[in-house]
Amino acid sequence: MSNLLDLLLAGLATGAIYAIVAVGFTLLWQTSQTINFAQGEFVMLPAFLVLAAMHAGAPFWFAILIGILLSLLLLGLGFKTLLVNPMLRHGVLPLAIATMALAIGIKEAVKQFFSAEASPFPSIVPAGDISFFGHPVSLQSIGVLALAILAVVGLTAFLNRTSVGHQMQAAAQNPTVARIIGVPVERMILLTFLINAFLVALASLLITPIYLAKFSSGEVLGQAAFIAAIVGGFNQVRGAIAGGLLIGVVDNLAAAYVSTQYRAAVPLILLIVIILFRPQGILGRAEERTI
Amino acid sequence: MTGAGKYWRVALGAIVIAGLIVVPANFNRYGLFILSQWAVMTIAAMGLNLTLGYAGQVSLAQGAFVGIGAYAAAIMTSQGMPLIAALGVAVVLCFSVGWILGYPALRVQHHYLAFVTLAFSTLAFLVFRNEDWLTKGIYGISNIPRPNIFGFATNRPLPFYYVCLGSLGIVSVMVWWLIRSPWGRAFLALRENPIRALSLGIDTRRYTLMAFAIGSALGGVAGALYAPLTQYVDPVPFNLSLSLDLLMMVIVGGAGFFFGPFLGAMIAVLLPEWLRFTEGYYLMLYAIAVILLLIYSPTGILGILDRSLAERRTKIASARRAVAASKLETAP
């Protein structure tokens, strides 16, 4: 029983990280029809930016700051102006394929300029266990979960309670009408890209201490985030959150109870079943078919 | 198309084919391997071009079908069965699995379909890696024999290159015929406007499944040649990145153009060799080049060519029109 609790907690912690990444993924889709196949690489890169800053002699907290700023600049502003803006008029699929190429580019750049080996990454949450009703619980899991929940709650509060958040939602749901009522749609779309860049940087800081920094780690993360986004609901922020948590828990339980060899298969089968029987996702709204 | 243009095309085609047969005769082992690999990847990319370029169904699973074909060939030929039997099994197997994989395409489109096929790709990889009894897992199957064709042993690189090239030729003719048949027209209708196609009485269900199944079967053909080409099969080459690579080959060459896959596979397979001097930077350069190309022309390299040809034709036509108009005006 206590084993199950541990698994659940660890699953929720990784799931919360998947949720953060998946939320960014759905935000990009909603505001600018961008299916970002490089989202996993976006999570991989900030950790290396932090490591590079630390190699240059910056203390850890300052390196984190530099890492987040560089992610905002490269993965937010740069991604939007250099890749998405010129590609958007060509439609969804060419843009998606351009992001696949971008994923290869980022991976190779890290391999070439940094290292092909896995590097350890300092944790922002202290390691160790705390006693919880006489049961040892991993402090790292609790810390990751708490930070991720904080980020998600902060983001939903921002989207639902502030004027800028409402404008962003309006820009996503109906850009034409939003423009008419005076929402600066372009600026809102840029803001989504910056939020995505911040979310992936945060996810990077949380997950890299657990899985090490490696140029290829984006593949697994990206896939987990896609699956989370689709299982939960592609057009809903809360759907992505639910999907992320669910995938994290399912993944961890599958590793323990199904087989370690096929643990990766369980979320994929879940994905196929969801797409076949409820393509809008567990919490998503059905998209109208346009003729 | 004017008559002279057609002759030029036939002549150009004959020169390219003759070049592909004659020039490699004194290539070294490695050059022949690369060229054979190009032929094999072109076959796989042609299959994906049918599914994506002509029928408009996104698939991220072509690499998995190459894997299924490769494992079918590896397992059967190392048991002593002839390659042609393995090829038949690979085609039938990939056709059936492709048909089943087409069912999600009836319900969901575009990005959802991309994710279903992506999931399938990863599942296939897990099976290749974990089912030791069948695939020997991560150790892979080695010493895969090369076939005897009409009594000729093709163990040496040059004869086997001709096997690959000949297969590419046969597949090309079949695909050429297919896209000019009513089926090809139906695939195009499916891509351009599925609802209109349905209202015109085209059985879109059947053609969607067909597009998937035939495209996948060609992936299987490529795989069945890949196994004897490398003579060693393990799960790593058939992970998701092969599917992504094949997709990029089709897009870079030009999706929906017959010669797109030839060009795309050439860039993906041969360019690394030419860019060898850049060492580790090759894939980075490739990624940047693909992005720039897509920004400039989302329909690939042949799309650029197509556009410039169309522009020239309009220019010639409008010049002729102007001449004709001036003649009309000056006419008494």
C-alpha cells in the first residue's frame, strides 16, 4: 500500500511536469495553430543554457536567471519571429514539419556545442526524505509537485482573472472579433509564445535533476507532452493539466505493475484509444467540422 | 505539353537511367552501399508520397513499416527461405497493418492522425526491441544472406545495387501507373476535397484505407531490401526518427510530385556524404536548410520548379496573347 502511495506521488510529480509542457503546447496550438514537434527539445535546451552559464562561472541562481531569459529570447521571441511567422501562412502541416526540422537542429546543436554525454544537473529542490505520518516521502517529488501546481494555478489565475488573460483567450478563440473589440491580437500571440518559453524552462529546471541533462531526452518528454495534451483535450488548458497528471501516474504504475519493457506502450495505447473514441480528449470540446 | 518537350523529357530520363546503370560500375563498396540505400529509401518515400502527397493523409509510421519489412526479410531469409517469399510476406503484412492503421484516418484528420501514427511507430519499435524470441531484441539479426536472382549470386555490392535499382524501377513504373489510374485520381480528390469526392460517389472510406495500405506496403518493400543490403537488422534504425526523416524526404523533394521522393531521398542520403567535411555540423545544416526551404516553398524543391515553369508558361501565353491582340487591332 505504501508502495502504491510512493508510485502515485512520483507519478503525480512527473505528471505535473508533463502538464506544464502540455499546457504550453496547447497554448501555441490555440493561438497560432502551431503543432510544436520541438516541444520536447524546448524542454531539453534550457537546462543546457543553465549549465553553460554555470560553466562560464555564474552561480547557480544567476545561471537559472540567464537560462530563463535566454529561453524567453530564443524559444519565445526567436521561435515566433524566425520560424512561426514566416511559416504560418503556409498552413498547419508545413509548419509542423518545420518544427520537426527545428527539433533535429536543436538536438544536434546541443550535441555538437555541448556534449553527447548525459550531464548531472543540480536540483533546485533539496534531496532527501521527510517523514509524513511516519512514512518517508521524497522531498524532491513533493517540491516538484508543489512548484508545478503553483505554476499551473498561477497560469490559470492569470488567464481567467486578469484583463490580459481574458484578452489572450479572446485572441485565441476568435481573432477576428478580438481585433474588432480592440484586443492587440499580435501582442497576445507573442505573449503566448513567451509563456510557453517560460513554462518549458520551468519544466526543464524541474525534470532535469531527475533524468539528467542529455541532448536526446527531448524525444521522450515531447511525446509525453503530446499524449498528455491530446488525452486531456487539445483545446483546453485544464484538459492538458488533467492529461499530464494522468499520463504521469499511468506511466509510473505501468512501470511497476505491467512491465518495464512495455511501460512506454501503455500511454501510447491510451492515446490511440482516446483518439478513436473521444478525439476531443477527456475534457475537450468537440471541434466543429468545417466544410 | 508540346511534342518537343516530351521528347526532351524522355531523353533526359533515358540519360539518367543509363547513368544510374553505367556510372556506379566502378564505384567502390561504400559508394555502392550509399546508392543502394538511396534506391531503398526512395521506395519507402514513394509509398509515403502516395499516402501523404496524393491522398493527403499524414503518416508518421512509414519508418515502422520499413522495420516490419526488414524484420520479415531478416527472419525468413536467415531460415533459408528465398527473398522473394519474404518480400511477398512483407508486402502482405504491411498492407494489412497499413489498412488497419488507416481506420483512425476515417475518424480523425491532420494532427490527430499524425499522433496516432506516431504512437504506432513507437509501439512497433517497442515490439522490435522487446520480443527477443522473434527479433533477437537489441542484439539484432546478423548475417542476413543476399538473394540469388535467376541463378546469379548478388553477394557482391554491384549486383546487389542492381537488385535495388531494378526494384526501384519496377516500383516506379507501378506507382506511375497507379497515379494515372482512376485510383490515383480518387486519391487526389480525397486530398483536395474529401466531402466533394464523397458527393461525387467516390468511396472515400475505401480509398483512404487503400492509400494507407499501398503506401505502407511500399514501406515493406523498402524494408525487405534494406535487410539484405545492410545484412544486419536491429531495432535502432527503425525508431521514430526514420519516420520523421522519410516524411522530410517527401516534403523536401515535393509532396504530390512523382519525382519528389527521388530528390528528397537523394538529399537525405547523399548530402551527408557530400557534407562530410563539415563533420558534426551536417545535421544542423540540414535542419536549417529544410526550415529555410519550407519558408520559401512549402511544396518542396519541385514546388519551386513547378512554380517557375508555370510562371514561364503564363508569360509565354500572355506574350502570345499580346501579339494576337495587336494583330487583331491592326487587321483591317
